[in-house]
Amino acid sequence: MLNPSHFHLPLVRLNLVSPLLDQLQRRGVNAGPVLAEHSLTAADIDNPELFVTAPSMYRLVEALAEASGDAHFGFRVGEQLDPFSWSPLKSAVEDSLSLGGTLLRFMENAPLDESSVSYTLTVSGGRVTFRERRFTDGGILPRHNDGFTVAYLVTIIHRAMSHDWDGARVIAHVCDPAVIPRGNKGIKVAQQDSMGASISFPSTWLLHSMSTDSAREASGSASTKASPETSIVLAFRQAIRSHLHEFDLDTSRAAEICGVTKRTLSRKLQAKGTTILKELESMREEKATAALRETDRSIRAVANMVGYENPVVFSRAFKRWHGMTPSQYRIEQDAP
């Protein structure tokens, strides 16, 4: 599902997925194959400046959850997470700040880590609803993303309420209620669309203090770091990398993979001095050139790797890139 009124490329800081990988490691599950399938490495995850498109993140989270074999994986990770040590919430707490203040600070700081969602805090009829709204779901059901979100929100609210907690007064809405364990902290769970999770509770709870030890340790202003806007080209390339072999990978398909309209994607890349076609061409050239130089794959196999079904058409493209055919390039590389 796509929101046509949205004119941003929906990006997410990749290392926000680190808690899920850490949990897999603790469970003895090798996440390497999953990362490789998504054209990622452990070094990519450790890079705090790397962003990926929201659909890429949703696919990755679902794949990691599947590898875990745990139907509640996203929720379990979010439940065990210290939200005050996790980037989007790390600077959302100050000494004696209220629950309401924490949520408002989180909404203020979240754009530093993602441009893929918006947040609202609405008070009505004695209840408050904190809602995450995705600009696109990329055609994916982000089940475990929802579970993770609800888990850390419940953790925050539970810490603020302490002995006054009453789970029966909390309602979480997710795209698939099955991702949340039944009876967890007594909360109620309901289903809604795939465009973002939400949680509602009595509005008076907003006044409760968040002055916990973990909050004090995490207090301080937001750290300086790259914003989503500065990483658009890299995020586009990351999203497309595992699709280069597709024979129908054109500008429309590229936009679909990124979860935006072609017009939006074109505008964002043009603002960075490039275009969808230029980036696709550049990525194909880079991958094909490396394969010819570093492997003994046939010309046809290399052509297929970068989306060319016809090796003759690929050879023409390669000659345009390097002034020689793939075969001539290999001969030149092998020359002493």
C-alpha cells in the first residue's frame, strides 16, 4: 500500500535492526545467510550512517524472524530491549520527565533515524493513542515490525506506571495479533491495517514520571549523526542490489522496490544529481565488471547476473561502458 501524498523516500537507519541480530546470536542462530540474501554484511549492520528503504527493512525483519523459528520473535526482542539505550529513544528521556514528555521527545527525535513513518499522540475521551503511521508498507505485511514496536512501547509505559500498571486498560493494534503472546502484561490486542502499530491507554498515565535509573543514564541531547536525507543514493542502491538480476528491473520496478512512486523516487535522486536510470546503469556496470575480473563465469551468466537476458545486448552495453566487449576486457585483464 502506498500513500500517494507522501513525497519523501522512506528510509530507516539500518543498525536499528541490531537488537534482532543480537537476539539471534544469543539463540545460536547464524544470521549470515539471511543478511547475504538481502545483499548485506555484518559490517553494514555496524555502520551507523547506512540507511535502507523501509520495504528493505520490513523484508529483512520478517526474514530474521523466520530464521528464529519464533512466532513472537519481534515482540520478544522489543520486550527485552532497554528502550533507553536504543537509538530512537536514547535521548528521549531526561530526569523526572513524564511519560507524555518521553513520547513527545521520541516523536521529535525519530526523524533522525527514519523518514518512513510519522507519529501522532492523540487524546480523546479520557484515553490517549500513540500511533505509528507508515508512508508505505511496500506490499509487505510488517508483522514482526509491529510486534517489536508494541513491545518497546509497552515496556516504556509499564516502567512509568510501575505498581499502578493495569494491562486491561491498554489496547495494542497491529497488523497481525498473532505476533503478540496472549496475556502479555494483561494487554488487549486488536487487528488493524499494515500501515503502522498503535497503542492506547488512559490519558492520565501521561503525567507519570519517567525518572528511572536507566532514564538518568540515557539523559542528554541527541547525538550528532547523519539524517535519512543525506543517504538517499546509498539507500536506493542497497534496496536495488539484490534485484539486479531481474530481467524486468526498470525505473517503475525500482520505485516499487523502494516503496514509492516513480515520480517521487526520480525527484529525490535528481536532487542528489543523479537519476534512476543512471544508478541502475552504474550498478550493473560495477557488478558485471567485477564478475568478469574476479570470476570465471560465462559471459551469458554475467549478463544474467545484471538483468540482461540476451548476452548480445549485454555485450553492447558493456562496450558502451568500457569501449570493449566483455571478452576483450577479460583478455586485457589476463594480459601480463
